[in-house]
Amino acid sequence: FNRCVSIDLHIHTTASDGTFTPAQVISLAQRLKLKAIAITDHDTVAGSKEALESGIPPSLGFLTGVEISTTPPPFYPGSGSFHLLGYSIRLDDSSLNKALEKLQLARKNRNPTIINRLNEMGIAITLDEVRKEAGEGQLGRPHIAQLMVKKGVVASIDDAFDQFLSTGKPAYVDKQRVDCFKAIEMIRDAGGVPVLAHPGLLETKTENQVDELIGKLKKAGIQGVEVFYSGHTPNQTRLYAELTQRHDLLMTGGSDFHGAIQPEIEMGSGQGDLIVPYELFEKLIRA
């Protein structure tokens, strides 16, 4: 792989829980001399739309994208959210937009419930305060966590999640998700390429489990796996590259950049050692 030409196909903006607007993401990508990017906001294509409206410079390759929270497929051993990336989707696809709007609404209704739970535990936080914290961004748990840090309730954002906000913790509220198979179908119907996001974050214990999972997802219609990722160890990256090639799927990669909410993750380079080769973008375009 050509090591000096890097891309980033996993970026969040203010359209979901990132702190950079789509226009700021584009100018940062240019400053970092990235050759291509994809904006993959959670359950919305608004970030991709806005990026195209603000104009993509000719020197920067661009893919429309989305990251969808789905229910885990029946053959997956873990619980919680299962994330699929959709690339090169038609942004005006009506059934995709309808499904995403439903998820948006559920996300919106989830925040007041979380805040009520925190209030019941004696933590004084209001929805308005969280709105201020989110600024332009779409309100979510990271903003609630930020506010908890500001108010001295917890020492860090990680603490807020570990003690209160993550799955199984006292202020956790489950969110609505799309059926995994339905999400794959929606992405493909919108002309897109469905990809399994960050397999390293999944609750698979053995190499065989990952292998089986990727094989079954391929049968269900996925076309790629996010091999290069900020949170993957070199061994995981090697393993996922091997399995992806074995199953004849596309490889993708990205930093999962969120801006100030996760300052340790840089666009294009993750925690400093991420390199996503440009030819993955070319192969994705061809697909």
C-alpha cells in the first residue's frame, strides 16, 4: 500500500455527535492533505448533504455516508448496538430517509429520559443546559457527559459513561435501532455499499467467531469490513484484513473522528498511527 497517501472514511460532524461542521471537516481534511474522506454521521445523511452543498474541492475525493445503529443479527454472540456504515448512498432515497427520520426522533426522545434519570439520582442537569453544551451539534450522551464534567459530578467523559451512561448503568436508556438485515437492504437499495463498522469493538471472543460473523454478514449482503480503525491493535488490523480478503470483501478504514468530544482521535491519523491507504477508496468507488 502507498503509505504516504491517506484517507479517512469514518468522520462525524455537527449533524450527529461531532463538534466540527461539514465545511470545517472539509477544510481540515485539506489542511491535513488527505486524499479522500467520507462523512458518516449517526443515523443521518444531513452531514453528507451539507458537505456537498458547501462544495468539495477537486483535490479531495468524497463519498456520501452514514453510520446506522442496528439490532445485532441473530448469529451475533453479544448485545448492544451493532454498527453498519453505508457508503456512496443516494441522499434523496425516500425509504432510507424515512427510516433515518424515525431513528432521529427516537434519539431526540431518549435525551430527556436520560436527564430525568440523572435528576432522580440527585444530579441537577437540565435539557436546556445540555442544548447549550451541544451548540450546533445534534444532542447526545457525549454532551450530557461533558456537562457532568463541567459541573464536577464526574472527573471525565469516560467516568460519566462508566458510572452512569453506558449500557447497564443507572441512567442508560436503550435506543431504537433498525433491524440489521433491513439496514443492509436499505443501504443497498439506496445504491450504497454496506460495511461492518469497527469489528474490534464487537463482543467476539475468538478468531473463529469473527470469521463466522463476517461470513454470515456477507450472505446477508454486506460488501466490506472496516479493517483500519483508531481502536484496532496491529494484530486486529492484520486479522481483519486477512478475513476480509478470505471472504472476498472490500476493506475500508477511518478514524471515527468526533472533534473536541474525543480530542485524542485525530482526523486521518486516529491516535497517531492510523494510515488508511488511498486504493481502498478507489476500490470502493469501483464497487
